[in-house]
Amino acid sequence: MGRAAAPPGLRPFLPADTPLLAELFRESVETLAAEDYDEDQRAAWAAAADDEAAFAQKLAGALTLVASLDGEIAGFASLRDNTRLDMLYVHPRAARRGVGAALTDALEKLAQARGAREISVDASDAARDFFAARGYVPYQRNTRELRGEWLGNTTMKKTLDEKAQAR
């Protein structure tokens, strides 16, 4: 009988994480979004991490958590303004191993503990099913221009457990 995999470890973002997270971001976009976005769209999206100083500033400007599996960084996610899941990226090697779920659970709990009643995300087409399975409901379809390429996403919202807030 196999041993159950250990859950991902979570910790706050540190500025020294920036180069690894920028690379993880690019690999995640290039690999995990390949079925939903063409090569030019993915290149435009992945280029958002090319300016590492700006990327670090974006991560530091939000509540960003870093996940690790087997001692290696496996993903990260950011909560902005306590109500918006701003970024959720998992390394392709760690996909479907609970990293995204652990990060999302943690940020939802933190938002709720800080008084949020609802959380939203602009889910990429690649991530839409992940969020739908977690109780997020589609609200509106969006298109966004990045470096001359148009990318679609869906704003999705989730009501956080009101019973837990009353405790």
C-alpha cells in the first residue's frame, strides 16, 4: 500500500524567491495554458515576468504565499485587497498534486478571517474548471490586451462561508 503524499508546505513570499517564481510563472503559462491559448498569447502572458523588479513589486504588494513540495517551490498565489485572488500559478511538475488547492484554501481562509464575505478571481480559460469545482461562479467574460495579443478570462466569484465568520 502506498503512502499518502504530504500536503504542500506554505510560507510567505520573500524577495529572494523572485527569480524562481518568475521562472515558475513562465513555465506554468507555457505548459499548462497550451490547450487554451496559442503560442503568441502565451508568450505575451509569460513576458509579464521578464521585468523581475516589477514582478517582485507585484508579488510584494499583495499577500503572496509560496508552496513547496519535496523541498522545492511548487507554486504561488496572491491575494489583493483581501477580496481578489490575483495570481495562482503551479509548476507543471506539481500540477494535480494539491498545490493549487492548498494555496487557494489558505488565501480564502485568510480573506475570511480578515472579514471578506466574497472572493473573486479573473480565471484564465485553463483555470476556469479548477475554480468552478471549488465553488466559484462565473460572473462575466473579459478580454485583455497584453503586448498586442488578446487573451480571454472569466471573472468568477465565491461567497465565503458565513457560518464560519460568525464564530
